[in-house]
Amino acid sequence: MFISVIEISECTANKRNLINVTEPEESDIWITGQTSYSIAWTQSKFSFKWDIALLDRQRNKVSDISKGLSEFDDFKMTHNWLIPQSIQSGNYRIEICASGSPDDCGSSCSFSIRNSKVFPLILIVIGFVFKDLGTARQISSDMLNPTHYIQTNATDQPTKHPEELLFPHEIRRRRRLQQDRRYFKRMTEQIKELRDTECTIERVHQPTKETFRKDYMKTGKPVILTGMMDSWQAMKSWDFKELGAILTKGVKVDLMESLTPYGPWNEYLRHYTDRNKEPSKVLMYNLEEIYPRLLGDVHFTEFYDDYMEVVDEDIRPPQLLFEMAPKRSGFHWRVESLNASVWSALIRGRKRWGLYPPSQYFIPGAVHNDHRTQDSQKSESFTWWAHTFPHLMDKYKPFECIQEQGEILYIPSGWWRSNLNIDDSITLQKSVCDETNIRACMNELKELADNTPNNFYGDIFIQLRHHLTKHNPRLLNDDDRQFRSPIKGLGKPFSELEHEHHENVWK
């Protein structure tokens, strides 16, 4: 009995190398095949590759989670794991060893895994359990006990009315959710009223490189390009059903850190989007790392030289965004990061776009319109398009258009943009710092670098400056040449200078 207690509660760390597994914790309960879970650990030495395994209560290896994983951080290292359905319910440990050093290992506390096949009445969608008519409850260990659920055998005794199984506060929440769902469903129906609009953004069919550069890139004029995606394999094979067979590692939903299985998100897309003020989108900035095969299905015509390609990959800002979005979702007003230009290719669905030129300092009726501080989770696009736009005088309205499937929208550097998904949509978006906007990109990098010492923005700027010095020195000015990345402890950081400014103003 004493040995059993030690087995369940002890969390071990290698005393020599101090590999300490901090996640999962002893009280954690993980579910198979539903969402990715974070495995976290620290070390005292400098190992760069890791072998991660799942052990049972007797410390026998059940599964290799990862072999030769490349991961290094001065503080905490993490790896996301989607538990396969083959893992049975029980108590387990995570063991992490430095690759090639089987004696340098650490293990987690004992934690629980529950196989989701034993819960046939629940649908887990992005970390919540939805039962009956919309009741949402956080997962708890009690709920994961199979006896907690109503039996499905035909010989079972009659069950109680759903509300009789709930506490009063749960009943009130359920009714509020039902009321919200009716309201959000009406919002979705209002999309029909936003489908028709006069297009004030020019369309051009398959322009030549010379024509595009002269008429649009150099003049900073937005344009919708047609016929440029006709040869894309993605136009034939990328839809919400077919992609399910490819996105087997999961997808990144909104701002969640871990990957979510595609199946539950697709189920959410089909049945639950009417329940949310801002329906959840798939937003993946690392598509080329997780699903590199998909990049073979697309090809952006290169009308430009992308200067970011000369920056080291480990500090290069993400430039490619893969988006899967429900109708009524969208993005509120913002300017592209680093003042880059945007190429937005619509593979499925339709989007309504609004654009304001860089000279527009404030967006009419928009509270959160600073692209650096905007909280996109609180500023949904639909409200502006449905309730603000119709009341604007013509002179205050943006350039606008409905982007159709198979079209690419080019948005020059510095332009404000907002969009609203008329249909469920799939988009691939690329941001570029080219010869027409590299000056704006460089200025933004310097400003971002000045705000925080020892950040990668200064490193990006220095690498770009080195390249331009060799290949295009006319694009550099004296301030560029004198720039030095801020060093911690030397001079005053931006926050301190700003504080002094306010003190001088108000003293």
C-alpha cells in the first residue's frame, strides 16, 4: 500500500540534469482525440533534442509521443499532444529524456487520461461540453465519470427532464444562452442585407507584371485581381469537407495556444456558430511548418521582390495566414503589421471588404482602430457593417466591394482594412515588404525596436539594412545607418521616456 501511494503522487525530476516536467499536473484529466494538451518541462543544462514517452502506472512505455523533438528555451519548453483514441482510460506519466542520453530523464506527476469513446452523449467543442439545448459546462473530474451521464440502453429507467438535472444558476445560464442564440441567429440572417453593394474597388483580369507594378504597386492603389487563381489546385481540393483528411494534426482556433482537432471545429462551424457574438475562426500563421504539402496547391504570381526573404527564418515575422472562417465573422479595422502590403486570396466563399487610405487617421464609428493595441476579440466586424456603415455620409464611406471566390485582393501598404464573411470562407493571405513599401516597413521596425530593448525587431532591421547596403543603398537614409538596437541597461527605455514626458506635462 505504501508503494502504491508513492507511485501515484510522486513527481520525479532527474537530480543530475534537473529535467523537470511541470505539465501535466497531478490533478489533470486529459481526454483522447478531442483537443491538444500542452506538455511542459524545464532543464538546467543545454539539451536541444528530446524523446517524450507516455508511461503507465508501472512505468512501462505505452506510446512514443515524440522522438528527436527539437526544442530549446531558457525557461519553459512545450510540446502539444493530441492523444490518440487507442490510449485507454487510466493513470499515466509523461517521461522526457534528452535524446541520446537515456539516463537524463524526468517524469511528470501521475495524471488521468479518459477515453472519449465512453461518453457518447457529449460533443466537446473547443474545450467545452455542450449538452441538450445549449447548456455549456466546464469539464470536471466528476463529469468524466461514466455514471454521471444518462444510460443509453433501451431498458434504462425513464430519465428526468434536462432542467431537473441542473442547478438554478445553470438553468439561468442555459436560458441566457438560448436568448443569445436567437439574437445571434438574427444577426446571421442580416447578412443577406449586406450582400449587395456598389463595388468601388477596381477589378482587373490577369494583368501583366509591368502593368500591375506601374498602375497599382507604384501608385499605392488597391485592386481585385481575377483569373490569377485559375490554375491553383486549392480551388479544386480545398473545401471544408476534403480538408478534414489533411488537417489531421489539428488547427489553431483564434488565440488558443494549442491545436484543436479539425473534426470538432468543423462540427462547431456547421451547428454552433449562431451561438457566438464573434464566431471562432481558424487562424494559422505556421501552415508551411505543420502542413507543408498544402503549399503545393497554391502559387502567388510574384509581381514583387519580397525583402523579408533575406531575414533569418528564426526571427522572420510570419507572412502567410491560412484562415477558415464562418459567415458573419470577420476582422475589424486594422493596418497590416509592419506596414506591409497584403495579398488576400479567397479560395471558398465571399467576403465584403472596406478600405480606407493611409491618410485616414480615424475610422468613423470605430472605437478600437489602432492596429497595435486593438483587441479583436472585443471588436467584431459585423456590428460596424450592420449598424455604423448604413448611417455614414457618402464622403465618409470606405472603398468597398464583395470579393468573389477565386479572386485576389491587393491592399497596398498603410491602408486600413475590414472584412465581413458573407459565406463560410477559406482564405490564404500573404504580407509583403517590397520595393514600394520597404521604406515604411523599415520605419515601423525601428519604432517597434525602440519600444522594447533586446527585441527581434531591431535584429530584423539590421539584417535588412545589411542587405540593402549591398544591393540597394539608395533606399537607406542617415537615420537608418545610425540605428542601433536598444541595449538593456544603456540609455532610457521607451516606457521611462514616456513616463518622464507625462510628468513634465502635468507637474
